[in-house]
Amino acid sequence: MSTYQSLSTIARNLKVSESDLLDLEQRSWISSVAKNGNVFLSGRDAFKARFILHLRRLRLTNDEIRRVLDTQDPPYSLAEIPQILGRPVPLS
């Protein structure tokens, strides 16, 4: 069974806003669960959000992020990204 944390807790841990995480959900990259007026993410989706935010810091476009997510399953590997995109990506 997955563990769930509130969206606000995950946003605070990732140092982003709740709206940033909701944007990832709108793009169908992560999924949330609402219960009793609160929004929660599974541990898997929190991990995925962390990876996506890292890809954004690497300046990947939304289309490139989509391609990476469509190609890889957890655990994600940064080392495979240049091969997936067919271009160099500075990974630091």
C-alpha cells in the first residue's frame, strides 16, 4: 500500500508552491487524491514530482519532459536522458 502525504507537505519539502505541483497534475504527470477537502500525493507521485522538477532545473521543455516520462519507469535515470532526447544535456 502506498503512503500518502498532503500536497502542502510535499510542496514544502520540495521547496515549490502547491500550484507548481497542481500544474504537474494538470499535465497528467502526477495524480492526486482528495479526501475531506485535503489533497494528497502518493509516495510514488512525490518521487516523480521531484524528478520532474529536477528536469525543469536542467531546462528541459515540457515536451522533452513528456518524452522522458513516456520512455522511463521508476527508478528514473538522469544518465539516459541525453540518449532519450538525442542531444547533450548537462546533468549537473
